[in-house]
Amino acid sequence: MLRHYRMFAAYNRWANMQVYAAAAELSDAEFRNDRGAFFGSLHRTLNHLIVADRIWMKRFSGTGEAPTTLDAVLFEDRDALAAARKAEDERIIAWTGMLDEAALAANFTYVTVVQPVEITQPLSSALAHFFNHQTHHRGT
């Protein structure tokens, strides 16, 4: 199972690179235009993905910044947003590289952001949600 999560981390980086390359072709107005996605514009959607990744990585690793709202806009500037995405993808890859099978099977407890509820589940289940969430928003 560990091999799959490491593959998901690498795939996630690749998919994000594709999205950011396509986004670079858009004008600033197109990038910020409300497209009817969950977070409106591509700009806000890409910010949301970094927000969510930072929240999850803080939960997983105990380190880093964790925004307190899911709709926070951390980066107005596209270049800063792209640099942050690249750094977060590398962080995810490094962290999954340190995991072992026992860690995946162990229970993992966290508190949700929107309606604070404590959830306990195997780390592998939380990781499945983590990677699926990114795929979900890249497809919107």
C-alpha cells in the first residue's frame, strides 16, 4: 500500500505541474474569472488546494502553517502561488517517503476545520481522502 501513496504523491506533483502550465496561458482576468467552480475562479481554487494541503500536512506531520478557513487566499500573485505549490508538492513527496506500512495502518486522529469534530481513522484512509480531494478540485 505504501508504494501506492508514494505514487499518488508523485502523480499529484505531475498533475499540478500540468494545471499550472495551462493556467500560465490564461490572462489575469481569465485566471480570476468566476467559472462556477466550488471556489469560483481558478485563482481561488488553486489557493484552496494549497490551503487544504497545508491543513492536512500540519495534521500529518505536526509542522508547518495551517490556515483556519478553507476559502483563504494565501497568494494573490501567480508566481508566488506556483512557487508555493511546487514547495508543497515536494513536502508531500518527502513526507510520504518517510512513511512505513505500520504508520499507514495506525489510527490517526484530527479535528475538522469547518465544524470542529474529532475523527479517528487509519492514516491510510486519511491519505486516500487527501489525494482524492486534490483530484476532485483539479477536475472542476
